[in-house]
Amino acid sequence: MIFYFSLNVNFQEFERYYQGHVTKVEVHDQNGKTLWINGRHFRPFLTRSGIKGQFKIELTSTGELLSLTQISPI
């Protein structure tokens, strides 16, 4: 399963995920489906301004992460 979504989180907001106080990031794909993704998967995309961009996530049929890629910055 492949989903596309946008994410725009500033550094201060994402700090809660980075420190482990909050574990799941709620996003909505381009068709309106709600996805809950562990915040640790976004760490490679974190910059001083936060995480901003269009993303593609690929999951197994059981919902396990296969890949998460940033396809374009916002």
C-alpha cells in the first residue's frame, strides 16, 4: 500500500516526538485517509525549521513500514 501526504511541523512541535513524549504523528493522505506514523521515522527529515514537504509512505498489507521518502519540500 502506498500513501502520499503533506507534513508541515515546526521544530518546536516536532521536539515532543523527537524526545519520545509523543510517539505517533497523525497525517492525512491525499484521499483523506488518516495514518498514524511513529515519529522516529521522520527524524532523517528534521531541519532547524522542522519537517516540511510532500511524503510517500509504503506499507505492507499488515501496516508495517517498508519505506518513507520525502518526494518534495514545501
